Amino acid sequence: MSLESTAKPALLLIDLTGRETERLRPVLEDAGMGVWPVNTLDEVSTRVAAVNPSVVALCDDGSDLGDALALMARLKGSHPYRRSIVFSDRQDADFLADCLGAHQIDQVIAQSAPGEAMAAQVASAVRTASLLSELVATNHQLSRSSKTDSLTGLYNHGHILEWLRIEHKRASRDLEPLCCVMVDLDHFKFINDTYGHRFGDFVLKGVAALLEGSVRESDIVGRYGGEEFLILAPKTNTHGGLVLAEKLRTLMEGHSFQDQVFDVRLTASFGVATTDHAGANTPEGLLQLADRSLFEAKEGGRNRIVVAQSESGGFASTVHAEIDATQAARGQGTPTVLIMDDSPLMVEMLSSIVRSMGLRVIEAYDGQEALERLKATPPDLVLLDVNVPGADGFQICRQIRTIYRDSHVPVIFVTSDKGLDSQLQGYESGADDYITKPVVREHLIAKIHAQLRVKTLHDRLQTANAKLRQAQQTAMRSERLKAIGQLAGGVAHDFNNVLSSILGHAQVLLAKSPPAEIEHGLRAIESIVDEGADTIRRLLFFTQPAPGDEGIGEIDIAELLEDCLNLTRARWKDQADKQGVHCHIERQLEPGLTLRAVAVDLREVFTALILNAVDAMPQGGTLTLSAQRRGDREILVEVQDTGVGIAPDVQRQIFDPFFTTKPESGAGLGLSVAHGIVTRMRGRIEVVSKVGAGSTFRVALPLPAASVTAVTPVPRANDRQRQPSVLVIDDEPHIREVFSEILADQSYEVVTAADGEAGLAHLQARDFDVVITDLGIPGISGWEVARQVKKMRPDVKVVLTSGWGNDLDSETVDRTHIDAVLPKPVSLRALLDCVSAMVQAPAAAAAE
């Protein structure tokens, strides 16, 4: 029978004589507890496993309890949040020290006390156990959600890197090898573009299951990001890593990813590195070696493996030690104890005992003073008398529970009131323990230590939960950004189609030389469409996985930052001078820092950060730009201001799209676009700030940047002498109409189709020189139309239009034999130039 079978908290009662059970069981059950008695030590462990009690209690039978106490200590070690109690009337200090100190018993309750008093004290222990159990459960739940990838169920990026640090440290300590395998799915973007993101997610989950099911139990698998996975194989050398990678490569190559609609095979590339390599003496070094090996595998043709080759006292002193350990575990300074008693002599005596333990003391002599001290300095524990001037101790205990409802402050009543009603009222008011005067020094020390131990457990769990909640919020923010990005992509696609139609009709009318006043209006439409297209391109930053070849070049970081300063000079210099404030610029730029990237993207990042810094200094200040290389892994650029700083709640949202603290002047896209650009470069952007002390934005840019091979259209022979013909496939009627009119005006023969199947039917019936197809059309996609066109008529030129912008990488275009890409909105000149080039290419090839 398990604890889940009853709603009552369970108490396991170890009664070796069987005499106490009959007396205690009815009282404890009346107090709302389920009592599970055992009469021998041999059956304790089995019953604990079956019942999972909140409290384990031992009845003192007068014999040597050494074995029983040792068993309870072991139970405590395996389950530190379970409360342990000894019912005993022994008063000697050695026995109490042995229980509360060495064996970590939480409470010693008088065995001869009335049953109601015993039940009240046990109920207090149950409340503490329940609180800790709830914290543990919350901890576990948050831990699972913050450590795993929501799609695949594998460890997420942050946690797999934490495992890398742990395993690397273990391998170094034990002088054993550790293997790191990076896996990247080949041509995965093609899967997403062709079959959709739903099937892409299906494949990622399938790959995760395949990898996790094909490694040893001791191996650790995580999703590194996107379509990349990371495997850590402890006690595995270079040869073993190669064997593992080949096993996984073969499995991937032969596996079919099949759902109800699609059946797809794909391959993967592998980078392998182990701690045998001289450069893997740190976790970061090992990861970098595996990353470089993976890059080589991708560059070498994919579906292959590249391995990084090796280069070549007494009780009081015990309490002091435990208190010190408690302080270290809590990461705090000296614990503070508030002592409240109306007797100066008693306060002095208690303070002397507490200070001898190395603890800090705050003294109070009446209720009002105690409450003021409580609010001014949060204590770690309270010693409280019942009868004090100004307010009774029970009322103060309840106020402590109200003031510190979100934290645990143990309260021990130290009083001469030995009445049962007072004890019951004390526990009901929220006290954790109840000691009667005269106070036994060793007994008090043991009680204080036991309660501080409980507080330590509570504080550590609360801190862990706070960190896990922060990690969970970060994960939720990432998912929210992804969702907003997908929404932005859909909006951009539809809006680009609308803009393409408007632009086309306007330019068709302009080509007919309209009157001046009409031409002026058409030029305005043309300009507005360009502005709208630029806005859409900015929205598409949320959906583009990586920049393509266009614009990539060698960038001097110092020169780029100077460009950004010049671009923003009107704000930090001219406008500031007009307002009578001064913005001082400081540069701390390491010379010779270069990076292969898209200059316009980085310029947008740092321009946004500079403008944000200037806005944060309305009264002027210092803006500092710094850049330095960090090893051969990354370049770190910092934009620092001495402005007003950023509140913690704003910091959590500062990179969210459309979030702004300047609603009258800001759209809330600057920093979110910067975040998207840096993330696509596999970099990091973060902010460190304190209100009133300025802010520092840090941008880490990885080295080196990968490049993509450009597509060169392959000329094909075509010696037909006739009017050039064009097939236009698009599901938007207005676009088909405007494309047809533009091309027909230039003597092209134009045929249109609303979907891929209708377009292919036209192609089977007659010849065309050029096929213009939209990417997102009903039925089969533009990619599939391109493949079918090339299969049927290899000489026909294929032009792909896309409302998702110019974010199609060259690799996908090359694989589908696309001859040109026109991002929407398509201008008249761009359309005519493209079609003309496509028609003339076969003639040029034939002339050669």
C-alpha cells in the first residue's frame, strides 16, 4: 500500500516494544495523520519504501538506541526533506547531542507529555515536511521543463553544455577519455521548404529518438540547436568515437522518416573530437574541435565523418563546523537570530549561547520592538517568549508568518509556560519548536542547529526554483519569439503579394506615359510600395534562419563601429548640442579585428544599440564602444552607457518584438531585430544593467563565419527561332494579370496558371522558354514545380518568385535547378531584365 492511497500525511512509528503504539495512534490519527507502526528495525526500510511517510518517529524503550538512530540517519541521508522525531524523556545532554547533532534528528519530544501536546508538535513537523515536499516537487517540475528541448524531449542547448562541463571535469579527474560528437542533418532546410515545418518537426523528433535509442545508457544526447545534435560519450577514445559516429551515420542513411503523407530519407554529417587531443583541455576546446570537424565534414561533401586528430572536537565544536557548513551551503554571511524576551537577564543568557555558536544576535524586549526589528532586518531564526509586553508571542509568531510568507523563518518558543494549552496554541500559531525554561544550553544549541538546517534546505530549494523559473521564462520567451516570427513570415508573404500587384499595375501605367499629374501619383505609389517592402524585409528577420551569400564580406569591426557612430552623429552630437547636453564618446577597440559577415546586418545591430544608449542618457554622459578578440572563438563587442539604467522587469522583455519604453517614438523593433540578426549568426546578445548606474550591451560574434557557395546558372542550348513564350504560375489573380500585361507589352507570349498542376499541364501541351512560378502555391510547391519542369524540359528556364523575401540559400536553389529568384514585390524592370536574361542565355550558349 502506498501513501497515495490516503489523503492523510503518513507517520511511520518505530515502536520496538509495541507499548506506545496503542497510546499514540488514536491521538495522532485524531490530529489527521495516518499512523504506520513497525516493531522491528528490519522492516523499517521496506515499510518506508511502500508508505513514503512525511515523518519517521522512534519511541524510546530505554535501551541503547544506537542502531535505531543510525538507521534514521541513513533514512535522512537518502531523503533529507523527511522529518525525523524521537519520543523520549531522557534529559542528559549527551543523548540530546547525539540525536540532534550526529544523527540529525529534527525534534526530541517528551514521551510522557500529554497526547495532545505530542500531536501538536508532530503536526508542526508535518507542516514543515509538506512545505519542503512541495518545494521539491516544484523544483523537479521546473527542472524538467528548463532542461529539456520542448520539441524532441532531449536535453536543451544550455543543459547539454552543462553536462559537457560535468563530464569533462570527471574525465580530467579520473584520467579517462571523453568523446564529443556533433551531428548536423544534411540539407534539412530543403526538408522544411519542400514538405513544411510540421514534417520538419516530425523528422527532428524521429532523429532524436534514433540517436537516443542507438547510444549507450551512459552516453548523453542533446539538441544543440536547429538541426544540430550533440552526443557526449564518457570513457570513449578517438577510435571508439569514430565507431559510434559510423554506426549512427549508417543508421541515418538507411532510415526512412515516414508519416501519413511523406516518406523521406536524409543523411547527416558528423564531427568527432575527444580529450585525447591537445586542444581539448577545456570543455570549450573540446566543443570547438568537434564543431570544426563537423564544418570540415559539411565542406567535404556531407554524409561523412571527420575526426579531430590527436596532437600530440566536542559537541560545541561540531556545532560550529555544521553551522559553518550551513552558511557555506546557503552562500550567505553569518546567520542572524532575533531574541525577544522581557527579561534582560534571559536575553543576555540566550544571546551568550547564540553568540558562542558564531551567530549574530538581534535583541528585543517587547512586542513592538520585535516587530520593528523583524521588518528592518530579516532574521534567520527567532527565539520568542510567550508572555511579553505590547503583544503576546503567539500574535508575533503569526505576524512573522505573514511578513515572511515567501520565505521560511523558524520560530522557537522559549518560555516558562509549561501548560498544554500554550504549547498547542504555539504550534497552531506557526511555531517550529517549543522549549520550556530553565533552558539546557546543549539542548538549545541542538534545537537551533536543527532549525537552521531546515532553513538551509528551504532556502536552497527556493533559490533553485527561482533560477529554474528564470530558465523556464527564457525558454517561453524563445518559443514566443519563434511564434511571432512565424506569424511575421505569414504576414510578410501575404503583404508582399499585395505590394507586388500594386507595384506592377502602377509601373504598367507609368510605362504608358500618363499625364504629369497622374505620373506624380503613380511615382508616389511606387515610393510607398518600396517603403512597405523595406518594412516587410525587417519583419522577415524573425523568420530567416541565416543570411545567404548576398552581402557577405570581410568586415573590419573598428571601421564598422566608426560607420555606426557617423550614421548616428545627428542624435548623439547635433541634437544633443541643440539641447545643451554633451555625449562623450570613448573607443576601446582592438586593432585588426575582422569578421566575415553581412555588413548591413551588423551595422543595423550596432546602430540600434548606440541609439538605445543615447536615449538612456537624456542629460548626457559617456558612451563607450569596445571590441576585443576572445581566443579564436569569438569577437566581443560592448556598447556601454552611463545613463539611467534598465529595471529588471524591463530587462526580461527588452529583446521582445514590439516592446518599447518609448511608445511615442519607438516601434519596439530595433533591439528585437538586433537580437534576431545576432542569433542567426549563432552569436549572443545580452544586457547587464542597474537602475541609476548605466547599461552594457554585449554582443559575441562567432569566428569564423561559414560561407555559402553562390549559384551560377548553367547555360542550356536552345536554338528555337520564334516569339519567346513565358508560363506564369501564381495563385494570386492580380499578380498573374500584371505579369501577363508587363510581358505581353514586350512581345512575349504569356500563358498563366493558378496552381502547379495546371502549370505542368500547360507545359506538357506545348513549349515555353521561361517558367515563372511562385513558391507558395496550392497543391505542389514551387520547388516541386521546378523539379518537374527540369525533368520534363531541361532547357526551360525556371524563375522562382517568393513572398517570403530573398532568404533562399544557394544550396537549395542549386539542388532544385532554379535559374533565378525574384523576391516579391517584383518591379517591372526587375521582371523584364530577368526574363530577358533567361531568354538570351540559350542563344548566348549556342553562339559560343
